Amino acid sequence: MEYKHNKIEKKWQKIWRKKRIYQPDLENAEKPFYNLMMFPYPSAKGLHVGNMYAFTGSDIYGRFKRMQGYDVFEPIGLDGFGIHSENYALKINKHPLKLAKKTEKYFYSQLQATGNGYAWENTLETYDPDYYKWTQWLFIQMFKNGLAYRQKSAVNWCPSCKTVLADEQVISGKCERCGTEVVVKELEQWFFRITKYAERLLNNLDEINWSEKVKIAQRNWIGRSEGVNIEYEVVGQKEKIVCFTTRPETNFGATFVVLSPFHPLVLKITKDNYRKQVVEYIEGVKKRKVSPEETADNKEKTGVFTGSYCLNKLNGKKMPIWVSDFVLDNVGTGAVVGVPAHDKRDFEFAQKFNLEVIRVIVSEDGDDSAITSIDKVYEGHGKIINSEFLNGLNSREAKEKITEFLEEREWGKREVIYKLRDWCISRQRYWGPPIPMIKCPKCGWVPVPEEELPVKLPYLKDYRPIGTGESPLDKAEKWLKVNCPVCGAPARRETDVSDTFLDSSWYFLRYPSIKFKDKPFDKRITKKWLPVNMYIGGAEHSVLHLMYARFITMVLFDLGYIDFEEPFTNFYAHGLIISQGAKMSKNKGNVVIPDEYIKKYGADALRMYLMFLGPFDQGGDFNPTGIIGIKRFLNRVFRLSLNLKVNLHQQTTKNLERALHRTIKKVTEDIENKKYNTAIACLIEFANLWEKEESISLEDGKRFIKLLAPFAPHLSEEIWEILGGEFSIHQQPWPEYDPALVKQTEFTIIIQINGKLRDKLIVSQDVSEEEVKNMALNRPKVKKWLENKEIKKVVFVPNKLINFVV
RNA sequence: GCCGGGGUGGAGGAAUGGUAGACUCGAGGGACUUAAAAUCCCUUGGAUUAAUAAUCCGUGCGGGUUCGAGUCCCGCCCCCGGCACCA
């Protein structure tokens, strides 16, 4: 018999919502548990099974916590602003505002249909003025506290999206959104000073319970390195060039200095007869695209000599000063000292331009011969040679010694640098919150007074990006003309909008405080519910969203708005569902939407099937053939429950009772560890045994249904009702197991001979080694194998195995 | 190149250093049925074999540690994800 999933699921979704069982009392909850799923940026095509996979995994955890007695708050919303949505609007030629409304409706109805236990009264959308009012407020706080600044800089520009991209949005030289090659463009932009928080963002990682994988990704992104800024005098001039190096101990092997083409001293120190070539080289670099091939290792080095030399005071050596684009303007000091023997890039450069190579480190192999090819370049540590007072030292000790030496003479200074760059906030697009700033010809940049927020995004019929570096809002003449809030003079609004990542950097603070219209978040409510207890989301956000959210949280802490520095106590990265071996994308046409499967098999079956696919942190390839297995299981449970209802006076067999308690233990532990696939396997195993043993008591039957509840919320609620349980199963206490019943009473002892399985024994608990040995030696199979052999050793593991070594 | 994560039957996947392949799909066979669907039962890593007897081989490859290795160590190969001239 099959249960009618469509009917049952709709019925309970309606009742749950009406009875508000997933709506915690935000003011008075006693055991608050904030269970948060990263909110989606909706594609207009709606939710695909990849989204549903992630949401289901989060929902199971939330339901489990609820049954464990927590007041679980599980909100949902839409990250609807941004290039993603806007590009789609452009493509189908529909205004993003209208599109958003449509998307919103569809998305929420899909989410409803999955049966997740969301707090539907606390939804938010980033394009809602009620929300972005506070995103703008946040910007103003940043500005007021010196954390937002404007700067002209070479930025990543996507010629197709016609906007600036953050470093994080450039993937191997291509635009994250559309895959177009990114070019460099000089524009004046708003930046957030995230680099000021680099050290804290790094150190705090030790305090939070995130997977090591994500922490490592963040550490690498922050990219802290310790080194020395060494000052080199330019021979015959008063200029000094400062080079940052993490390997000062190799400085006796330095043979040249290279400046970035954008280094401020380039033209100053260039000799007249070299000027023409240097200028030409720099112009050439400016025009070039940042294509993936060129940024990669295999790119051939280019460069030009300036005619000048630096003095290495350590050994009095004159080092030629070159200019090359392999030295990046924004790393370290924009100038590098070349040690070709111990740096592959330096070696390539030296080789190309015939510069001297001096070995100063010998590796463990003891080879101290000259370095003549790229594969002889040694970048590791070892014994120092050719370096006067450093000779014989290990390079690690030498680094400390030379650093002190340089500092004493004021030739150099310890320095820590980071890979992390300030966060470029400006986007020359339409579909985002207008940056709430006004430019006054007299007062300069002035924030919009907070009481005038939100600065509403005007309705623009033509919202297409212009591509000149100006935002489409530049055309909203009426809107952009304002009077300066300070002096009253005619002024102009900032016409750029802010980055989508700003919208999502603080949304978790808004959810519990959604009803407050006069503040971004209520202090008391925030204290009660935050930081987020369990945050589940995609690993692809390891360095983007998660870093920004941490940064904004730290800033709000520093400004006294909140009393915690880290927004997410636990973060768990779920895996990715792929389809036909590839990431789901519209281009590939392999996007699977859940609707048809929900219709055919039910949300419960699809939920469980997705979770059964494999470990939650690993994702998997969606192949719908297996879903039938879960459907069969659910039907079986339904059937067994109806039988139980007909005959309520059954007794649980001893065998089944033990299995039940083992199942409770296993499922409890597995959900806690998000090992949903094995939890489900265990539930199936139990149902199979139940069917075999036939007899179970009502109480035990109900216990089992509770275990099923987080996975199949609708069916378990239906069965719960049939079995006379009190509404709702999702508010019942999670079952406990009896440790005595979990304990095994019979053990299979493996008999091994030389580690190979030869026979098995079934014994009761804690049989002594002597007894097991005697039993084993009496087995015919064992006798056969031990014939004419001398037992040299016996390994005995109680309740597990005995191994005879012969 | 660097940093993560992987590699186990026909497929998805299980296995605190101790019976490799739980559970599910698929496949084969059977029961029920006029028939089909649904359901249930049996078989299902490979080889030798009449055999559900027995033995051998099997967790990407090559070594090692151990009474015992899918699991630990060393050296490789391949796949996926992220970063990428970061000094």
C-alpha cells in the first residue's frame, strides 16, 4: 500500500503554519538555538535539487535540535540583489524589480513544498527597502569610523558585466559570473578597510569551531607573511628602494632589484638614456589584459633595465635595478630583491637577462654546485654558504640573525604583510542598494543623514550598465540631484550601488529582529539569539561571504552594537550536488528542479534520498533512479504502522528491542555529526527487521517514528497522528536509549591464523582468552590449519578475535 | 606550482588498526497474479569448481610498520574543488 504523499504533505504544511510550530518565541525562548542556512541568491528558475540538498541537511539538524528541547529558530530569506539576478533580468528583458517579485513567490512556494521548518514570519529579502535601509546604515557607520574610503585604483573590470569586481570575484583572471576575461581599469571606488582587521580575522580562527578546511582557506586568503623591509640606497642618488623579503638570510645571494612598473620611484631613478625604453615598457603593461595564461607560472618574464644600481651594504655589491610586471604593485613594497639561486621567478628573470646567480643555501643533499637551470633552484631551507658571518648556520637561524643585524644598523625593519586586500564595495550597476553618500562641491563626501534612509533605488526603465565606469543611476537626473546635508549647496548623490556581499554580510543579525522598523537589530533579541549556533552553507563561500560576515561583525562589536566578535560559532560546509558529472548550470542544461520529484515521490522521499546519496559534506551526483528505494522504505514504514494500529497489543520482541535501542544511539550520534546517510541506512535496517519480527509495542513503534521525524517530517507526523500521538511529533522529546540494551550480549569471535580469517565462534560476553583458545583449538577447521605447526604467539582481543601466529 | 578533498562491486556508498563491500539502486532467478503493477523471497566482487564444500585473489600503483592495513608511514599516479608571479 502506498501512502498519498501529495495529500499528506500539503495537509501538514498547512497545519504547521497555522499552528506556528516552527515559530519560536523570540522574546522569551528559554533554550534558543539559531539554526541558520546560508540564504540563497535566487535564480529565476527557482530552487534546484542542489539548493534543496543543502537546505534539507540544515533542516534535519534543526528538527533534531528542536526535539532535543531547544527553541529552534530557522529563518529563510532571499539574497535577491546583485549582478546574478540583474544579468538574468537583462537576458530575458524583464525589469529586475518585477522579476524579483515573481522569483520570490516561486522560491518561497518551493521552499514550503520541501517541508522545511522555517520561521515564515521572519523572512527577509535584500532588495526590500526595509532591509537595505540598514545595509545603507551599515555603510554610513563604516564611513563615519574611517573604515570606508574612496580611492582611485587599478581595479578588476569585467567588460561584459560592465562593472568592477572584487579580487574574490575574479576566478583565474575571469569574471565569476560570466566567465569573461577581466581587464584592469583605473577608477575611483569605495573601499572597506578590511586589511585593518587582518590580524584579528586570522587569530580569531583559533577560537571558532569550523572545519579545518575552511579555516585553512581563510588563513591562505589572509596570507600572513613575516619578513623584513630592507632599504637599498640607489648608487649616486639620494633615493632609497625598500624591498620586502621573507628570506633576508639569502641576501648575500641577491644580484638585482626589480621594481613594479607602477612603483613611484621608477621614473625618478631611471637614467636618461634608458628612459625611453622604460616608459615604453610601462605603457605596454598598462594596456595588457590580465588573462589567465599571463598570470600563470608559464608566462615568460619581461622587463627593462633602468640604468641605475642599488647598493647591497652587506657585501658592497652593486645590483642593477630593473622594472618588470612580474613584481606586483600591491604586494609588499612593490619592489623585490632578486635572489635567483633560491627563487624560481627570480631565476627565470636572471636567466632571461643574463644576471648573476649566486648560491647561498645548500640542501640536505650537500650539493653546492652552481645553479644553472630552473630545476636546480632551491627554495627550501638548509645550510648557508657564501654569506660571510652567516656561513654554516641553518637558514632558519640565519634569518633571525640577519634580521637582528639589519635592524641594529637600521638597514632593515621587521614587517608583516598580508595577501588580503581592502574590500572594493562599489558596483557600477543598477540592482543593488545605492551607496548612501552625497558629493558636495564644497564639503566633499557627506553621508546621507540617517533619518533620511533608505535611499530608495529609483525605478529606472533602462537599467542597463553603461560601460563607461558610471552607474546606470547616473541617468536618474532627478534622483541624483540633492542639496548637501551639511551646507545646503546643490550636490549629487553617489550613483554606484554596493556589492551584493555587503547585503549578505549582516543578514543573520536582521532575521530575529525583523519586526523592529526603527533599528537594524534589537539589542536584547540579538543577545539572546546570536551568535548563530549552527551555520550550514556551501564551501564555495569559505573565503568570500564568511570573511566579510566576520569582518562586519567585528566592526559592529568594536562600535559597541553587539557583544560578540564572531558571528558563527559553528560552521559546517555541505557538499555540492552535481548532475551528470558536472556542476548544475543553465549553460550545460543539467539543472534538476525538485518539483517533479516532489510531485511523483513526495518531499519526504526526495529529502531522504538526497541525504542518502552520501556523506553530507561530500555531495554527490544526482541520479534519480535510487529514489524509488527510499519511497519503498517509507511505504513499508507506513504499512507497518497501520498494522500496528490494527493490533495495538503487540509486544516488542527482544531482538527488535535491542535493535531499536541501537538504532536510537546510532541515529542520534549520526545526526549530531551530520552523517545523515548512515543514519538513514540504520533506519532502513530497523524497518527491515521490524517487518521480519512482526511484533512491536505501540510505544516502541512511536519511538521509531520519532527517529524518522527529522528526515521525513510529513509522513512521520501522519503516522504519529494515526498512532494517537499528541500534536506535533516535531515538538516531542527525542527518544533516549537504554545503554544496557545497546550492549551486545553475543559476540562473534573471529579465528585467524596468521591474520587470515579461518573460522568464527559465537560466544557470550567476556569469555576469557583461555576459554576462547580452547574452543578455537577444538574446531576442525582450526585443527586442520594448525596441523604440524607450532603456535608461536596468540593475539587475543576480547569479544572480537583470536589470532594464532604459526 | 601551492593548499584542500577523494580513488572500495555494474552504480551511490558502509567499515574506533581486527569478518571488506552495511544500506540502497540495478541485474538474474522465484512466489503471488489470467496478465501487469505493487509486494515478498533467494542470488549478485573475481577466479578455480558439480557445489550454497574448499582454496586463492581482491579497496588507484610501489614499498614499509604490524600478529593483523581500505584504515598508519614513505614514494608515486589519477580525479575533483580552491588559490595562483604574494617576494
